[in-house]
Amino acid sequence: MRNAMAAAPLGDDVFGDDPSVNTLQEKIAALLGFEAALFVSSGTQSNLCVILSHCQRGDEYIVGQFAHCYRWEGGGAAVFGSVQPQPLQHQPDRTLSLEDIEAAIKPDDAHFARTRLLAQENTLGGKLLPIEYLQQATQLAKSKGLATHLDGARLFNAATAQSAVTGRDVRKEARRIASCFDSVSVCLSKGLGAPVGSVLCGSREFISSAHRIRKMAGGGMRQAGVLAAAGTHALDYHVNRLIQDHILAQWLAEGLANVPGLRVEVPQTNILFVDLVGSAKKRSVELLPYLKTNGILATGLYRLRFVTHLDVDAAGIDRAIAAITSFFKA
């Protein structure tokens, strides 16, 4: 990947003439079945461009309580765009019920914000949203005149999990998921392992609008091809290996399942959540520093969260299992 970055031909992406950025945009748009795409600095910037392009001031978007573009991005759409979120509770499988979506759509009345957009995320908390559900939810939204967006930060993890069920090619499954939506964003710096960036896909008209928002948000990065080349490399070489991350997450879950005081959620993809229960919960403050001293990084913002990726190998999983088991035996 670093060799690809060093060798990348460069131009000025602010004027649309960086060949490496254009190659990445054309590649992922064609892969997912869209007319155009836009390279942006982050998934947060991508979601901001999306919401401010689909919605205007005084509009609202329907979204899940734990969706990234609502909960974890500083309220950007409301702060910068005066676009109101309408968050809904998730079902246990992380979907939003069709009944709740329909009930949340406001009538055309001056008392209400105008409902313009349904935003979904796949995977969400590591869970795959079933393709049949996505088709039903987006058809409902479109029948009510709403645009639809997929925060596909981990789209290829979703496609990998879906491929395991259908037996189809991962890239074809990614395209099938994307086909449900008017716009889709894909993160290059998570499971795909690039250092920076996301790509937003949609119609030419939509991407033109998003490009303007990106400029306002400080996203014009000049010779960005050095970063885009990493994304192209990731698409070429890191998609088919995602299944290994899923296998290692399952391995970690199995290794922790019998540790007293841990309630382990069976992973569907590369994200594993673990809850501390009973007396183990009292030691939660000590756990993350202990793991860090043993070379294991996890997050504990609201639950213990482990993510497998291309820098995690089987030996690392074994080391994590041994360290956590030892901690709770002490």
C-alpha cells in the first residue's frame, strides 16, 4: 500500500484533475452501481455531506438511536445544517421497525419539520442488516417521497457476512446492498485498512451537491491522490481477506465465553461486544489499562468492544484470551 501511495500520479483534486483520486472514485462508483463518487477525508465528513445534500434547513432525517451519523458525530447535521434528526429505537437485531419508520414521517404541515431522508447503517454494531429488510425499509421510504442513504462504513464487512449466507461474490453482495439506496458511503480506513478516507457514491447531481458541501467543510485536499491510491489498493487487495477478521472475532468470542463475569455477544462480523456482569463489573476501571500494558487495545465507551482487522493475527487473539482470562482469575 505504501508503494502504491509513493508511486501515485498526482494532480489537484480541488480542480478535479488528480488522476489517482479520479481512479478511486470511478472504481468504487462502478463497483457499487452508481453514476459518480466523491473522495472525502472521513466518514463523518461523508455523512455531513450526505445529510446537507439530501436535506435543507428545517428538514429532518429518520435514523436509529445508535447510528453513527446521529450519536457519534457531534450533532454535525443539526449544528451546521439546521437539519433535525428523528432518532428511533432499534429492534434487537439493530433494524428499525417499518411501523416506527412510517409513524415517524411527518405530515406536510407547518407545525412539523419536513421529513426528507431515511438513513441506515450496515453493519451496525457489527450486526448485518438483512437484505430483505433493507429492501422493504427503503421501498417504504421511497413510497413516502423520502431519499435513502446507507452509512456503509463497514459495507464490505456486511457484504462478507451476507456472502457467507448466499454463497455469492462479496463485491456482488456489496452492490446488491448498495442498490437499495440513493446514496452510499464506504469507509476505507476501517476493515479495508487504508490510512485515511471514505468515498460517497450517488447520482451525478447528488455528488455535485455533496462536492459543494465538502468544499464548505474544508474537504478540498489538493494532491489527495497519495491517499486515494491507498484506498484503491485496499479495494483491490483487502476485500476478500475480511472473512479472516470475522473468523478471528468468532475465535475471540469462543475463547472468552467461559470466563466468569463476562457475557459475550456472538459476533456476526469483526466486532465483538463483551459485558462485565456481577462482581467482574467492579473491576471494569482496571481492565482497559491492564489490557493496554499487555499490548491489547480495546474500547469501553459504553461496553467492552474488540475489533479484529488486518493487523490482528491468530497469535494476537490467543494473547488477548490469555490476558483477559488471567485478569479475572487474579
